[in-house]
Amino acid sequence: MDRLKTFRKVMLGLALAALCAFVFGGYTAKAAATVSVTEIDYEKSTITVELGSGDSELQISDSKQKTWESVTVEPVSGVVTLDISWIPTTKDYILSLRGDKNKEAVKVKIPRQEKTLKVTYTPSNDSEPISITGDNGRTVQWKKKNSTKWKTYNEVKFKKTLSSLVSKGGVIMFRTAPEKGDEDDPGKRPGKEVSVTIKGKGAAPKILIDDEKLTFTLEKGLEYRFCDEDGKVLDDEEWKPVPSYGDVPIEEIAPEVLSDGTSDGTTVCIQFRMPAQAKKQVSNTTTVIIPGQKYLRTAEFDSVKEIEYLDYESFKMEFTDASYSNPYEYCIINAKDLREGVTIESYQEIHWVTVSEKKPFVVYRDKNKATEGSLIYIRKKAQRKLGIKDYALASTYEEFARVEYPDT
């Protein structure tokens, strides 16, 4: 019986010894393990390495491991964070790591930088102004050129940023986002940065009104829309192309401005701009306020004295209310032009003459082309110029007289 107890004690002792050997032996093996990579952070350009047991420094080499270099970074609690910004971006690079005691090396592949990203900006494409290709399914980031913070690209949100950039212009940088790595998965470097220039808005178009012809002077390709006098766009009002360019009659764009001859026209506010093109930014906007045209009042018409014939080739006219601040105009369409179809509506063919003094003046048949049968029209002249306070269009016109010289 004693021999059995002794045997059991021996066996228990052996079991305990084996367990201790397993536990402490395993711990020793773990503690003696080689270095391990815990994180590769391409945003910070660092690799974090945990040293093996007994290691006091980290050593690095390339894929060939012919020479080793001790890292000068001091470990913190057995961990070394090493800068890897020096590693070339043009190709994959094998970085070998080991401790100064545990010589078994660990290899980590630092991948090359992707350069396939392409970003184009098309100002005239309202639905998709930014086109991105070559991202290879990776997250795309952007930032303003002088900023240090990268943001994740979102098409909808970026349109709001883009609209603010268009005012002044700027440069936007794009790249594919970095992906952190470790010993098992090296992750991805940030892609090569691509710059896109956002051009600022072009100069606002210069809008003129020819006060004699009552026409706009417009550039080819302009757009327009209506607004109120504070510049607020009217409900449901969209940009639309001007009907033509060059001399464009006011009535083709804003007919309500013109009087019907019995009541004054309506004041209208119009915005003009040059739309964006494939490689050209939209222009700034010009807003013009066009006062309603006034009709020629009876008293104004009656203030012009009837023509007084001086002989068979001249006559006298007198505008008794005319002054520098209250100018009138007259237009003579001679008999030849009338026969050829010219009318008072032929704004490209006729000419208005300014009268800004009360004193009478003489009109000559030959000098002024006031031939027999010519028609004379009168109206109030436009005052000031478009954009100036108290600007007024020329009034409606009225036929004043037909030239009929005396026989002698």
C-alpha cells in the first residue's frame, strides 16, 4: 500500500512538472518571439513594430538583408514607431525588420503608389461637373490646395463646395484614400494627387440699350432671366438663350416694357450672363432695370408748332417745350425710302434727330433729305443712360406732318 502511495506521488510530481514546463516553456517561447508589425499608417507615414523579448532596439534592412541598420527611435514599452516616408513610391518595397537580440527577420511589403486616378471638371455639365475614373474602387478624397485636411468625396455634398469655389476660382486636389495595414495585410498608400483648376466666373457681360433704335446690344450666346428690382429671381424663372444677338429689339425680350400708346409700359428687371462651356466658366451676372416706356402725351405733341414753309425747298420747325433736360426728337422718312418700304418701324434704316432748344430751326429739302411727300414723326428723347438714376426710354412716336412744299 505504501508503495502505491509513493508511485502516485511520483506520477503527480511528474504531471506537475510537465504542466509547469508547458506553461513556462510556452511563455518563454512567446516572449522570445521575433518582432511583429502592429500597424502601418500611410496617413502619418509610420509603421509601428512591437519588439521581441529582450530586444532593446529595432533593426531594418531591405529584401536582401545584406546589411542591417539600427533605428535610432527609442522603444516605448517595447514598441517602436518608425517613419517610412523615405521609402520610394514608384514601386513595391520590401522592408525587413528584426530585433537586436531576436535575429529572426520579418518582411513587410510597402506597396507602390497608385497613379491611375483621373479627375476632370466640365463647367457646362450641371448634372456631373466632376468626372472621376481610375479610382479602382477605392475611396476618393479631396481638399483645397493649401489645406492639410483631406475629406471623403461625396458628389452631392461636393456640388455645394463647387458652387462657392466658382465665384473666385481655386485649385482642388484629389487622391485615393490610404488604407491602414499590418503584418498580414500591408494596406494601401494614398494615390498620387491630382490637381483640378476651378476657374472663377468670367466678367459680367456689358449690356447696352441703343436709345435711338430701342434695341439691346447683345453678345452671341448670352442667357437671360427675369427678376425683381432687388435681384430676386421670379418664381419658376429659368435661364434661357437670347433670341438673337447684335441689335435685338426690346420687344423681343421684354415686350411689356413698351407702351401701347395709351398707357405707360411696365418696368422690367432682367439678368444676363454668359453660360458655362466645356472649358470656360459661367460669367458673373449683370442685372438691368428698364423703366416702362412712356407714351407721348397730347400736350407734348401739341407743344410742337406746325411746320412753316419758307419756300419750295425749306421749312421751319419749333419745339416750344424742348430743353437740355427735356429733349425731343424728330425723324424724317423721305419719299424715296417710303416707296422702298421703309417705315417708322424700320429701326435699322431710320434716324432720329435731337432737339434740345426751344428756338426754331430750318429743315432743307436737299440737305436734310426732306423731299416732297416725306413723313415727319416726333417723340420724347431718351434721358440719361441705362444703369443711371432716372433713366428713361424714348417715348412712343406720333406722325407729325407730311411734307408738301408750296408751288412757288
